[in-house]
Amino acid sequence: MGEDRAHIRLKLDNSQPIALSDFVSQFVGVGTQFEKFITREHPHLKGESEFFVNEVRAGCIEADLVAWVGGVGLVGIGAYALDAMDKIQIFTTFIQDFGGRFSKYFRKGGRADGVSKGDLSDFLKTAEAIANDPNASARLEAAGFEDGERKVRAFFQFTTSEARTAIDEISDHRRELEANSDENRERVLLRFVRPSVEASKPGKKGGERGVIESIAARAMPILYASELAEQRMRHEKIQLEGNVFRALFDVSVNMELSPSGRPIAYRITEVHGVIEGDDGGDLLDG
């Protein structure tokens, strides 16, 4: 553990055996967040970390994340290492930062500012082992030794109920980030197409489809990001005096993408207006 013995300890109190994948994922989530913290808050330093399981007994697992933190000098990474007091201060700040952001998701509607989808993935990994146990808790500590005595400088902890709430809220936040990602397109023109003959066969549901030529030439399924957007579109259609399939709708959309990055559906986030009766023809979805 090194001469200064400064460390981050993860303690799991469990009522049931923990799946190995959940056990490892929790360490990975915390370790990844620590290395991101060093990169973000101490860009002049380099942090490397590894977990060591130091005790396993019935109903309790303890593991220490032992990190090397050093500066980058002229001779390269590792030119010098921080002393014990500097290191424990960094560990303490990390626990406060990570705990502050992660604990936002312990309540309904809780959101941490400035997090990425990668951060949310790390938070999920941290929560899953506890959420999958009906009566468990986790505690993360920053600690060091003074005169041979272990002293905890900062900690945060959470229980099964908090972990389960966190998983729901983190998953919702991830979907929100995806809906506001680079797949958004603002103020594009959408033309609805008539359902194809194939879609109108008995037992086959067609649904709305449309073309946004600035994105793709083929028709895509049309979805709505909110009930308000759907109601606004319905209102615009009712107000039309001409053929709805000849009108162009000024909309903002979020694209649903395939794993290869190809658009497969449009989710309307806002309806801005309508242009009636252009000369583009009456399209058929075929």
C-alpha cells in the first residue's frame, strides 16, 4: 500500500452473496471516476489506481483503492510523487466531489450538473451491487495513518433503497442526455407521407411516417418527445385547409439512430409552424 498508506476504502455490507460482475463493476466505476477527477481537477498530475481486497467476511467486504499520484516533470510522468499530506487531501476532495454528485440521484428528480454519459455509466456501476441486494449498504472513505492510527478524513455512504432510486434516476438522466445530444436537428422541414399499402394490411400497424429531405430521402417513423409536441402537431393539422400530405411542417427533431449511426426514426421535440400546399407532390410511403 505504500509508505504513506493513504488510500480510499470501499466497504460493502451485504445480506446476500454479491455477483462477481457487480463486485468488479463497482470498483471499476469508482476507480474510473478517481482518474477522471485527477485529470479534471489536477491536470498537472497523473493518477493511477488499483483496488486491493483486504478483507472478506460474512456480510462484509472491504477493499482499498491505492493510488499513485505524481507530477509530470521534464523527464516524464512519475518524475516526482506527492507526499502523504498532499495525497490524502486529494483523496478527501475526491470523496467529497464524487459523493456530492452521486448522491444527487438518491432522490426523485435529482440531477448532477455537468455529468457526461460516461459519468452516469460509472455511477450505475457503483450502485448496482447494492441495488441488487435487499438490505445492503456501501461506504466510501478517504483515509490515512497518523502515528500508526488509521484516520478517516471524508466519507459518504448509501443504502439499498438509495441505490435503487439512483439507478432509476441515472437511467432517466442518460435518456435525457441522449435526447439532447448531437442527434438533434433544429428547424427542419418535415413532410408526412401516406401509409403504404403494406402497412395498411389487417393486423399491421402503420403509424405516422415522414420525410425530412435535409437528413434522408426515405420516410421514417414519426414519434413525439412530449405530449405537448404531439398536441401542437395535431392542432396544426386540424388548421390546415389543404392536403396534409402536401404541407411542410417546420419542426425540431431528435434522431433515433441505429447502432451504425443511421437514422431510423424522428422524434419531434417542437413544432414551429406549417407551410401549406407546396408543389412537392403527394408522397406515398412505399
